Amino acid sequence: MPKHTPFVSVTQKMLDSWITTDADNPLEPDYIYRHVLEMLSIKMRLTVIRLGSPDPWDWHLIPVRHSGFTSSLLDINHAFREQKLRDFKDRNYMAQSVIPRLKQVAQTQQPVIELVKTKLFGINIGYDRVLIPQRNRQAPEWIISSSYGRFMLAQPQNFGAFDLDEESIIQLLVEGRTAKEIGLQLGLSHRTVEHRLERLKERLGARNTVHLVAMILGSHIGN
């Protein structure tokens, strides 16, 4: 099994390349990302946004490396296929969680690293994101966006808010993963996952793990 590279290491390698670029000699984005493509795990994506217009809705989203993580809740790779931002189906997501930050990065020509928690097509999602702009004496022609997915979950309204670990564990649990498999994917020991599951069962009043999954899925159907 190939060694998992943390997203922070992928980010740092791209930033190290970005620092060596010169605004008087603007380069293409592959100079920044070419050395990290083989480091990307199944939960990481890499996209280039081509600017080339004063209207950000006309900016062009170009996938370089799709995520290998699939979910029955949402086809991320189809949603983020090559297209103009105006053609993205969830315009609220684009207007609230993407375009404002892209405009900031384009204006300052400084990278941004952040944890994003938002909604996409009504699904609660959370991911780490790095945005890296071209260094250009005029104006940047592109921005690299790379992300690491933490969770994707239709939030049950009956049980209150879950923290990041809980949302990630629940997402994988309802997709049929065992505690051991969840631990491997999230970088947690299976005992830690089992402990978090026990806490969730106590909190929701579930008799066992099967009952927990049934309660969570039932809350989605009822909302």
C-alpha cells in the first residue's frame, strides 16, 4: 500500500515551488503542482481556475486531478467538471464559498490555507483548501485550488451539531465501513473510532451500531 502523504506536506511542497517564481516572469501552473500529483491521496483534488475576465463568473474551472473518494450522497467529480463558474449548478455555494476567496487571492497575489465548512447541494461538507495564485506583475492569469475532503454529510436535524471527527466517522459508517477501515482512512486508531461510536450511540440512544446507522438514515428521510 502506498504511503499516505498528509495534505499539509502537499501544500508545503507547492508553496515551496511558488516562492521560487518571479512576478516579472509569470509561469504556468504546472510548475507549481507537477511534483505533487503522485502525492495526492484519494480524498485530495487539484484544480486550476483560469481567470482572464473581470467577471469572476466567467472564470474557467479546469480539473487537473479528480478525487478518488466516491459517495452515494454526491458525485464530486461530476459537480467539479470543467466549466465556467457561472455554469456550476449550485450557484449559492460558488457565490458564498468560492468566488469571494478567489477574488481576494487574485487581488493580493498571496496564497490562502483554510478549513472550509459549508453546504454543497444541501449536503454539509468540510475540507482543507489551499489557493495559490500566479505571481504576475500585471494580474494573475490563474489560481491553483487543492483540497482535502474531511466529511460529506446530510446533517440530521434531530441530534444537534456534530464535530469534524464525528461527521467524518458517520459519513464512512453509513457507507458501510468498519471501525478499522474508518480509522485507516481518517488516520485514527480503530479503538478511537470505536470510542467515538460508543459516545454517539449514547448520545442518540442507539442500542448498537446498526441501530445508530438506521437512526441517522431515518433522520435524513424524515427531513
